[in-house]
Amino acid sequence: FPLEERAASLRLPEGFVLGAATAAYQIEGAIHAEGKGESIWDSFTRRPGVIVDGTSGETACDSYHRWSDDIALLREMGLGAYRFSLGWARMQPGGQGALNAAGVAYYDRLIDGLLEAGIAPYVTLYHWDLPQELQERGGWYSRETSERFADYAELAVAAIGDRVGHWTTLNEPWTFGWFGHAYGEDAPGLADGVKGGLAASHHALLAHGMAVPRIRSAAPGAEVGIVLDLNVVSPASDAPEDVAAAKRFEGVQNRWYLDAVFRGEYPADILELCADLLPEIRQGDTTTIAQALDYLGVNIYRRSVIGAGAELPPLSFARVNPPGRYTATGWEIWPRCIRDALDFVHREYGPKKLLITENGMATPPEVPGSDGQVHDPERARYLVEHLEHVAEAARAGVPVKGYFAWTLMDNFEWASGYTVPFGLAHVDPDTRDRRLKLSGEVFGRIARNTR
Ligand code: PNW
């Protein structure tokens, strides 16, 4: 793969935003520091056997103390934007009531540091770290959590919003809804099948809808959006049972969220198929969810090839892995997925503006070479190939205005612990010193050519 030439000839539109993304629990550490409350990831990671390498985010990248090193990496790459999340339990320990002053002060320092470096903060209010106290009162199975989220959003935005131009309510309700409540692989570890996935997803979407007007009133003029992980789905064969299974899978991964957010309704086929497994959906809920948004953030890593199977009845599907290139998380590398996802959402839902808010690849654990640097040409290639498709989509008229690589630096990859690094920078496991990998240098060159 002619990496240098392809990177050098990438042409992104003028004003296109290039950034990197992280999430609070994956990088901050300091889980007991200065008034922070317990989150569901703090408690989940203490359960034996749930994280493959037995680790947690207890120290992670120690970004609670080393945030200025994180800014230094962004600067070194010349990136114009940083997407990070607020730890809900760091900001508001029990999920309600007054904010934790030390938590607010931490994000104040980070935001001021970013602005001084000329880097725009893109702030996500919820990236999976629900306060444990709210979990004990029902978590995402309860409408109370939606209301608490809207309260928290307003307080958080009022506290730090004067310097933030871009807010995201939720990161990936599909992932935390289904992996946390249907499969039980992520916090809070509930394996309640379709019933759990749909209940958590509905209350999460409701939380989003309730929060948007509160954010707008606390930060007039700021952009507000949501981040969804979309998957382009192809049926494993032309057989009618595979085609139908692919449609069911696509219905819960894409349309459940997109139809609610952009059309104020849930997809009729899923409502009918899962009629006995639905949470209470009150009159007006889907109207609440369908707030006008300034952008849609899309996280995309792969495509999905789906056939009929045994997973999550009555969705009853199976994931098929066609021959090809795969990452260390077992995800197929199929760069065109990013173009197809952008085209699909632009054509079907027409959001005003689109951002790729995550895209990147995992490798097996990496060791720096004799020069002290990690050489990861396959990650650099992944980024370049995906960016080429983003550039094409933009040329074809899709309003995609930015791309954030997942992730700034190696961090705690949820149930996979530290076994599958995704970073543009390596983090020394003992000293926590950061160093750009080859991929970070390549991404930095692309950013400089784009600015
Ligand atoms: C995202 N899938 O999660 C999250 O937003 C990040 O926190 C995470 O580190 C990153 O992707 C890499 O995993 C996903 O099954 C989890 O396709 C699962 C999927 C996609 C994204």
C-alpha cells in the first residue's frame, strides 16, 4: 500500500475538521478523586471475569492528571478539534443535585487548555458511565434516568458551556443499550435480550430528547447533536430468510434510532415483531425524541453481513464473517462502509450536517521499536482508506464536515481491557508517557494539508 502517496494526495474540503476522540472512563483514571461518584463502569469492572484481562479504568491514561500531555499530542498532530466526554459521576456524583466543583474545575482546565492551543472542544455528555446510584433505581430501564440526564445536561452545559461550541447528548445508544442490557457484555451487565435492549434504548433516546431544549437554553448558539453508530448491512445471501434477518438487524441497529430522532416514530416492522417485548412508550415520547439537531455524529468501524440465526430472538440473526482483512477486534476492514453509511443517512434522513465522530482500528498489543516508536502502517492505511471515501462523499455533495479518529491514544477498551489498542499514540503502561505512533504522524500530515 503506497501509504505516503495516498496520504499526500488526500483532498478534503476547505474548512473540514480533523480531530481525535476519547471517552472519560477510557482515559481519565482517578476514579475516586476529589468527590467523584461511583459509575456503573467502576462497579462492573470489579466483577470477576467480565473484562478479558481483569483490568479496569482505575488509572487508564491518567488523563485526570495528564490532560496537558493529551493536548500536546493533539498539537503535535496539528488537529483542529478534540472530542471527549464528561464523566457524569465526576460532574454530578450521584446523578442528581449539585455539581462536584472539582469535576467542573477539571473540565474547565482541559477546555481552557484546548482553546489556548486553538483546538475546538466537542463535548459528549454521556459516554456510558452512568452514576451507580441511578443504576440502583433502575438505570436505563427507568424514565427517571431520562429526566435526571436532562437535569444533568442543563447544569453541566451551564457550568462550562460558555466556551464550548459543540455538544453531543449521547454516544451510541445502540451499543450501550444492547451490549449493556441485551447481551450483558458491557456495564451494567444485564443479559435481558431484546426486552432489555429496547427498554434501555427507548429511555436513552428519551433522555436525549428531553435534554436538547435544556442544552439550547443553557448554551444559546452552540451546536447540539447525537452520536449514533450506524452499520451498513448486507444480507449473507439472496435467500429470503437471510434478507429478512438482515432487515431485522438493520431495523434495530439503524432505523430504531434514526426514525425516532429524525421522523418522530419507531419503525413499524420492529414494533410489530417485538410487540410483546416493548417498554412503556407513552404518547408524545417519540415527538420528544425528534428534536431538531444541528448535526448527526456517525461512528462507523465496519459493515455487517447478516444472515438468519439464533441471536436475540425474535431478531434471530447471525453475523457472517466473509473472507477479507480483519482487525484485532475481529471487525472486517471494508473502507467503503463509511461512504455507504454517509450516503444512506444523507439520502434517507437528510441531517443538516454530518460528522464522522469515530473511526479507527484495533491491533494486537504493540511494542515500540528500537527507535522508541510504534510502527503501525496498517492503522495508518485504515485511516487513509476511510478518509478517501469520506472525501469522495463530500465531493458528491454529502454534507460531511468533519472526521474524528478513534482514538487519540491507547486506552481502556471496555470489556477488552487493554488487549486491543486503537490509539494514534502509544501510552507506556508503566510511566503513562505518550508517544505518537507512525499512524499519528501520518494523520498529522493529513491534518496539516487540510487546514
Ligand atoms: C465505540 N460494534 O464502541 C465506542 O464509542 C468507543 O468507546 C470504543 O472504544 C470504540 O467504539 C471501539 O470499540 C463500539 O460492535 C462498540 O460494531 C462496538 C461496535 C462499534 C463501536
